[in-house]
Amino acid sequence: MGNYANEVSKHRRLTILRFLNDSNEGVPNASILEVVCNDFGIPSTRDQIVGDLGWLAEQGFVSTAQNGEFVVATLTERGEHVATGKVKSDGVQRPRRGL
């Protein structure tokens, strides 16, 4: 993966974790996360979201489940720590302070 694509993935993963951390609306699916990332200016396809959810699940930051055609994600405690900057992960953009 090229440097630019790698950086975009890191930002996409942080956006996913932060949205899951801030979401009180239930458990979002990959299609909703695609819209969220694109709305935040992070170009994303559903396949990229599903791929990043798989990567985040491998790291223990989210748990995922297949619900029909949808992949749904739930934030783990470890993922919350990454989303809030308490824990650093090389594959996730570190959040800036105050955001």
C-alpha cells in the first residue's frame, strides 16, 4: 500500500473508532460508516470500510458480526482507548488533543 493510501487508512480507522465511541444510536453497519467517513472528507468505499473493520477486529479494537448483507461493528474497551488517544496504535492515526 502506498504512503498516501496508508495514511488515508489510518485516518479512516480513527474516524470509525471515534464515531463508534461517540455513537449512542446503536451499532452501525459498514454502509453507515462509509457515509460517515466520506462526510468527514475521507474517501472511502464499502469494501475499504469492511477491510478496515477486519483489521480493527484483528487488533481487538472492534468486534464485528455479519447480519445478512451487513457487517456491523461494536467498539471494544481497547478500541475506546485508541479512539480517545489513551493508547497508540501504529495502524490508526493518533487523535489530536482537544478534538
